[in-house]
Amino acid sequence: TQLLEQSPQFLSIQEGENLTVYCNSSSVFSSLQWYRQEPGEGPVLLVTVVTGGEVKKLKRLTFQFGDARKDSSLHITAAQPGDTGLYLCAGAGDSSYKLIFGSGTRLLVRP
Amino acid sequence: DTEVTQTPKHLVMGMTNKKSLKCEQHMGHRAMYWYKQKAKKPPELMFVYSYEKLSINESVPSRFSPECPNSSLLNLHLHALQPEDSALYLCASSQDWGTGGAAGYTFGSGTRLTVV
């Protein structure tokens, strides 16, 4: 069974601070996605990474896929209250097309 | 249209009731999914439909019955549910089953189900 562990589980920071969320597995994934979910809403896709070592930037968000395609990180620069939400990584395996979600990181950015 | 629309947004049902959740997308996506999400947990896959055929049933109890009437619609029929089935039920779609992992999923806003 493929598992994705995210850390930290919960993060409370002040507006303007930087943060990094990690997504780790012992399994190889063909691609990895990051979603953000707000209370009472469905997850919204932020980015998909498919190549080992790939780095993608989305304004203040930087996503990296590990060289071995087993882990990923999300770095947010100068966090804003609007970044508050549940961040989920999700991976699709090499042998299974099922999208497996990580355990989630709940981010609170205080004004 | 780049949305997945789910109705109803909220549903309260008794343990003897029969109800249905509906999901619609007009993006031409050929894979559609049902996920269940409990409070403070990640979504868990329930069913996958690919080209209107059931591809995956993640050992979901038979009191949940999915249906895909056409390429744009996905239903989830509910019967004799238990209070522990209370959760947020999410519908999602992707270009197709094989490439969904690379292209990403589009999720609906979900149906908040409460079983009393």
C-alpha cells in the first residue's frame, strides 16, 4: 500500500513568515499533485509535478519533486492570511492510477 | 465551463431513507470519482468511473450505489446508511483515468451528509 506522510500536521505562523511543508513516501510516484482545501469546499489543484527534481513556482509558492520521485515539498514565501487552509499532497503510482492523498497539513496564517 | 457541480450541498437523512447525490461536469472529462472525507482527514477514494464504466470499487459497502448515466453525470445512491457514514462526499473528474495523475483532478464543493 502506498502511503504519503505530510509534515507538519499543523502550522500556525505570523503573516510575512516563510514555511515549508513536506510530503514523503517510501514508494515511487509517477506524478504528484498539491491541493489546497478550505472548510466546506473541495480541494483545489495548485500544481502537478511529474519529473524527478522538477521545481515549479506559482507566485509565492514553490513546489519541488524529489529526484527519486518519492517526496515533495511546498515552500510559501511571505505567507498571507489568504494562504490559510488544508494543504494536501496526492500521488499517482507507477503501477496504479489511483490518486492517494497525504495526511494533510493544516496552515493558519495570523494577521 | 471548468467546474464540477454537486447537489445538494447539505443533506440530512434518516437511517431508513433513500437519497441520491448528484455530480455534473461539462469539461469533456472521461473519468469521474467519488471520494469520502471525514473531518480533519484526507479524502478517501470510493469509486472510479472511466468512460462511464465502473473501474474501481474500493470495497465500499453496498448501501452506497454509484451510477454513471452518461459522460457528464455521476450519481451516488444512498440507502440504509449509518451515522458513521456522515461525512463530506466529494465528486471529482479528470481528463481520463490513465493520465488523471498528471493532469490533475477537478473537485466539486462536496455534499455535507449527516445521517441521523
